[in-house]
Amino acid sequence: MNKLTAVSQKLSPGLRKIIKNIGWLFADRVLRMGVGFLVGAWVARYLGPQQFGLYNYAIAFVSLFTALATLGLDQIVVRNIVREPSCKDETLGTTFALKFIGGIVTLCLTLGIIHLLRPEDSLTRWLVGITATGMIFQAFDTIDLWFQFKVDSKYTVVAKNTGFIIITVIKIALIQIKAPLIAFAWTGLLEIALGAVGLVLAYTLRGENFKAWHFSWLQAKMLLKESWPMIVAGISIMIYVRIDQIMLGELIGSESVGIYSVASRLSELWGFVPTAIVSSFNPSIIEAKKVSEELYYNKLQKVFNIMTVLAYGIAIPTTFLSQEIVVLLFGDSYAASGGVLAIYIWGQLFSFLGIARITWTVTEGLTMYALVFASAGAIVNIILNLWLIPIYQETGAAIATVISYGLVDYVVFLLYRPFFKVGQLMTNALTLRFVFAHVLQRLR
């Protein structure tokens, strides 16, 4: 313990704060991984592949429009608060209003489109409507942006996990009383609503005044002017992340979506890792840009290195143990997901790098290019799915996902000269160059 204290004291206050913040974010996700994922697997066993697939179809459908609710504002807002802390009430108030309106637009749009696609399927329409309503409450996640700026996520973690624990108990009760599928959709909405209430309370207890927020038309115009490429890019990203489930549902059926969803959930279970790390390093990377380009790119390289080591550490064992993992957690009825998982997990290698690269994209003001690359990736994914799903079903969708992830999150950065430098950083990380350099240095 004394040694740990001594090491901690040697670290800079800023780095200690980052590590502490990452610890809170990891604690949050470990709880959700441990408790939430096991209960989620229990729900999947209870519902079976067909109903579980239908539920995931609804979630995937709504997620296609998530960018209209979040408006691609998160990292832009954090950056703006870092630059002008005195304007935080105006920035947060404007962001909240924009996200609230975006949530309403998302709800109306999803209801209209699903009614056209499945006019006779009332259950699917209800599932989509309930899920989409949660987008309105996500406007309260604006509060989390303030905690990100302060590098103090413990308030967000406590607020959201209180609601999470309550809903987890309710889900277990629903399984015991053999509740219908739609009841589980309502729990998803309730969890988001409870999280919103928790964030407001946490913000108030932190000594901040939620009522001090105010809206600015000028600020709104400036935010939307900068974020609109991120909105379109976000839609494109969700298309190439979720269109596979939509296309499986339309081309094959709900059971196929259920099989595929288990593989995607097991893979994306690890998505909190890059998000937690990047959200904690984001302010320091932005500050490094002000100091020097060398310091800035050194910090980016370190983040890419961390992402790659974690991704390899997850993907390699998962590939060899995929079948056993699926059957153990979800049961024999989902056994077909094993082969899908062994392929799908490698998409996370590129996804981790892509999440780390977002900070660079925003800091450099290159959101327009994010739009172009994401749109290209969505188109490639749709074409590959149209070709591979009819032949290989869930396996084909997994192959299409890995290829499209690789193209958008890595390959294009080697082909376009202005982005070649960050492409080199990712190549250094992927080839584990830093590991070999360290070994050679030790041997000398």
C-alpha cells in the first residue's frame, strides 16, 4: 500500500485526476458488465432468439436516428467549455435545448418510418416507439459533459447506476412473473428517465445551478454549424454499425437477428473501455495542442497504443473461446452465435482506434471529413450486407462489419495524404512497434 501511495505521489496532479476518473468509469462499466450483462443474458434466455431478435431489431432501428438526438455535440461542447469556462451556463443550456428538440424529432421520425415499413406489425411499432421516447430524456446527458470537463465522472456513475440497479431488480422480477416482451422495453425507457433525474440531483449536489442555464440563438447556430457534419457522420456510423441487424430482420427473420445480436453484444460489451479512456484523456489532449505539436501527437500515440493492446487482449482469446462463451452465457439455443462472435470481435480492433481518433478529428476541426468517411463506410457496409447476408446469413453480416470498420477507421487514413500522419500513429499501434522498441531498449 505504501509503495502504491509513493507511486501516486510521483504522478502529476492532472494525471492522478485522469487515472481516478478512469477508475470511476471502469467501476461503472464493470458493474454493468458483471450484473447488467448476466441479467441481460438471462433475459435473452427467457425471451428466446425470436423475441430477443425482435427486441434488438427495435433497438437497432431507433439507433439509426440517435445522431439526430445527440446532434454530435458532445466533444465539441467539452472543447468549448475547456476554452471558455465562463460561458458554461450558456453552452450547457443551449446544448440541452438542442438535444431535447432533437429527441422529439427522433421520436416522430422513427414512428413515422416504422409505420410505413411494418404497418401490420403493432408489436414492433410499440417497441420502436417506447425505445425512441428514451431519446428525449437523453438531453439530460448534457450534465455529464460538465462532469467530463471537470474530469469528475463519479457523479454521473452514481446517478446512472442507481437507476440501473433499480431496473435490474425489476427485470429479474419480470422474468419470474413471465412478463411479455413489451414489459422489458418499458424498463429500458424507465432506466433512462431515472438516470436523467439522478444527473439533475448530482449536478445540484455538486453546487451547480441547473436553473442558471440559458439558451442562446447565436451559440445554437455556432454549435450546429460545426456539428452538422458530425450529425450526418453519426447517422452514417450507426448505419454501418446497426444496418446489419435491420437487414437480417428484413431478409432472414427475427430469429437470425437474435443469433447475431448475441455476438454483437458480446463484442460491444467492451466498448466502454475506449470511451472511458478517451473521455478522460480528451481535455489533456486538447490542452497539449496549445503547447506543441510534438506533445500533442505523443499523447495521441499513447492513446492509440493503449487501445491496440486492449483490443488484441480481448479479440485473441475471444476468437478461440467464442463457442464456449456463448453457450455458457446464453444457452444452447444461441450456439450458432459462436462462429459469428469469432469474426465480429475483430471489428472492435478498428472501432477502438476510431473512438480514439475522434479527439483528433474534433481538435483539428476536421468534422467534415468524418462525414465523408463515415458515409463511405455505410455505403460499403450496405453493399457487402446485400451480397453476403443472403449467402452466409449472420456470418456474412459479421464479415461485412469487420471489413467496413477497417476501411473507415484505418485504411482511409493511409490513403489520404493530409491524414497520413494519424494513419502512421495507428499503424505504429497496430504493429505493436512501441512494444518491440521497448524490448530492444531493455536488451541494450
